[in-house]
Amino acid sequence: MITSRRVRFGNLLTEASRQSTDWLIASLQDKTHNNGYFSPLARLACLRVLMFRIQNGMCYLEKKRFVRREFGI
């Protein structure tokens, strides 16, 4: 049985994967979280899509650290 949160996260991943890399970076760097319209789950989906667009042989945690350090997220 899949929870509603996982379904919502899957939908957010689908929407985030349609966005450009520049849009993902800009939305994650926005410290106001789009005036409260950008949920933590949406930020996580954007971060996940951005991490998987990097093809450099790092494991998941290394990619996560790299993206946060590289883009100041």
C-alpha cells in the first residue's frame, strides 16, 4: 500500500523532471521558498532531480553533498 505522501512526492518528481536545470537551481537557492508556496517536499523533489542529472559516478550521499556545496543550497 502506497501512502499519499509518496504519491504526492512521485507527482512532484515528475513535475520537477520537466523543468530545466537552471530553474531547479534558482528555485532551490531562493531562501524565501517562493513566499511559502514551495513545500519542503517540493524542495526535496527538486534536489533529487538535480542530483540525478549529475553523471559523475558518485554515490547518492556524495552527489547530495556536492550539489548542496556547489550551488549553495
